[in-house]
Amino acid sequence: MQPIQVDTQIAIVGAGPSGLLLSQLLNKAGIKTAIIERSSKEHVLSRIRAGVLERGTVQLLEQAGVSDRMHREGHVHEGCLLSQNDLQIRINFKELTGASVMVYGQTEVTKDLYDAQDEMGTPRFHEVSEVQILDLDQPQSRVCFEHEGQSKEIRCDFVVGCDGFHGVSRQTIPKSVRKEFEKVYPFGWLGILSETPPCDEELIYAHSERGFALASMRNPMLSRYYIQVPLTDTVEDWSDDAFWAELKKRLPSAVADRMVTGPSIEKSIAPLRSFVSEPMRYQSLFLCGDASHIVPPTGAKGLNLAASDVHYLVEGLIDYYHNQSEEKLDGYSDRALARVWQAMRFSWSMTTLLHQFPEDDAFTQRMQPTALHHLAKSETARQELAENYIGLPF
Ligand code: APR
Ligand code: PHB
């Protein structure tokens, strides 16, 4: 039996932030898309992810027409804190760079994009399986999949893999073509959500001999906390009380003293890795976001890198369809990777600065407090961190 045909210009694999933002921006430019997603919409929206938005990401969401709720409910942060035991170092983004970041959960960004795409009426297929990306060397490529018990096929000009680290698109690029770089960190992050007021108005990235901790938030009554844990730990190893007690030992005592604790409404452990797969284009297939690269969350770069990939690809596709020029599409991979590697370096440096590495010798372990004390004294050092945190230019 012939598969059911869907014809479009751009087939997008994955309906996470990358795929949805790409589709929304292309649709607003009059370019047709169709999206396939392995999970249900509810499952995608159940994911708890960081939401520190760089200025470029905020501008892109404004361009996509999905920024109203973000501006109403998001929180502009003009700085963050780094701490080393009771030493608190404020990184004043506004003073050092003139810019700030927007704290607005990734789940909310994804919700806003789903609403906008539903309003756009863009074809989107959820709970698909058996996805295959074919004919990338032909004038028309094909994405074949199973959906609601039927075989379906999208015929398109280009395919964009927005299907994350475990997706099918990166694997479609022959191993002989791919060059992959990976660093797996010897620890994970145990994170909790609690319906409690955040312990500070700004994020606190804490270094302590006991291990890293991060105090973050989603809104004035929803806090997000993390502590570094060994990879051998499981969520079951950590009662709420044990978590709160350990978190307080890693934060400055003044912060710990004022902390409001409560039951966790979500608790999970995530591994940390740095990963890049080059190139981000193969024939008519492009990769965006986590499909091509993964950063440790210490620099809050994951969503923001997905946004800059989308920005570069949208520019290339608009040039292709509106001006019949392939120049920006041909330059997409190099352009996106240049920014990816800068974020890789920053995320690696923040992770290396703030976490306990069990294998480090005493000399190396002394480098961390030394670097933090330099940050406390040097405006230049704080400015270098701030310009990376608020986001290098697209
Ligand atoms: N077919 C269709 N969809 C797939 C497939 C597949 N074979 N494999 C994976 N997917 C879907 C996943 O279910 C997920 O919804 O692709 C989507 C990829 O979304 P993300 O993993 O969120 O990646 P991305 O959209 O690039 O967003 C990057 O999300 O993971 C965070 O920290 C990351 O903040 C960053 C952001
Ligand atoms: C979060 O709020 O989940 C968060 C914030 C900043 C990070 C990582 C995670 O760097």
C-alpha cells in the first residue's frame, strides 16, 4: 500500500524548542513546514529544563511572535552570584555588558511555541515511529514514518534534524562524514523543584569542597535547586531532608539561614556531558540544537545554542527561497559551529571552575578558589564571564 503523502518545503524532525521555533519563524516568512515528533505533546511539555534566555534568544522569540507571556511572566535578571563557601561574588551583567538575561522556563517557551504553531495550523504529527530520512542527495528528500497505524511520507526540499541527542537525524549522516567530540563529566546534577520562594532574587552558582550547588527559580513561588552528586547515586538515595541539608552546607551560610524548604514536586538526576558533532549539514539535511551538540547546564547554554542555530538556518532558508541564493545555507554549518564552540568553552570552563573533580590533585583543586578570588577582585575577569553568560552576539 502506498504511504500517505505530505508535501512541504521543510520537513522538521522533533517538536522540542528547536523544531518549534524553526517552524514558527519559517512559517512567518511564508515557508511551509511539517513537523514529526516521537512523543506526545504532553510528554514534551512535561520536561523540566533550564530557562535562562540570552538577549538574542529573547529577540528571536519576539521575532517569532511568541514573547508576550515571556515579557509578562518572565523575570529580567541583571546579574547572578558565584559563591565559594561564604564568599559571594556578584557578576553584574548590566554594569559589565549593558545587557541582562530573561529567566523564563523552557517549558513555558515550548508551550508558547506550541500555541503559536497550533494557531498557524502547521502540520504536526505526534507519537510517530520508524522514522527514516531518505533521498538527501535528490532534488526531493523524503521523511518516512509510521503514525496512527499508517505509513506516511513527507516529500520536501530540505530536512532539519531537531530531534535532540538521541534522535535519528545525526545518525543519518554517515560515520565517515561525522567528526564527534565528547567529554563526559564524572558526576551528575540532582535537581528538585519545590513550591517555595527562591532563596535569592538571582541565581547562585556555588563552589564548595563538598561539591557544586545551584540555586535557581521558575517564579516567585517555584524554586529549582541542584547539587552535584556522584554518577553512582540514584534519586532514591536522596530524601528531601537529605537534599536540603546538603544544599545548605554548600551555599553561603547567610543564604542557607534564610532558605525556605519544602517537599519536592520533582526530583531527578541528570548526567553532564560536552558533545559536538560536525558538520551540521549533510546534503539536504541540517542539524539544529541538541541533535548536534550538548553542553553541561552550568552555563545555561542549551536552549540558547538551539536558538542561534535556528537563527542562522532561518537566514539561510529565507535567502534560498526569497533570493534564490544558497550562500548562507552553504555557510550554515561553519557559522553555527563557530558560536557552538564558544559556548562549549564557556560551559566547560564554568563546570571546571565550580565542581569537585575527585581525580584532581591538590594543586589543581587549589586553582578553583584561586580563580574565584581573582573573579572577586578583577572587574576584567567578571566582564569576561558576564559577556559569555549573557550570550555572545549571533
Ligand atoms: N523522531 C521524531 N522526534 C524525535 C526523534 C525521532 N526519531 N527522536 C527524538 N525526537 C524528539 C524528542 O522527543 C524531543 O521532543 O525530538 C525532540 C528534541 O527536543 P530536545 O531534546 O529538547 O532538543 P532541542 O529541541 O534541540 O532543544 C534543546 O532542550 O534538551 C534541552 O538542554 C536542551 O535546552 C536545550 C534544548
Ligand atoms: C535552571 O533553572 O534549571 C537552571 C538555571 C541555570 C543553569 C542551569 C539550570 O545554569
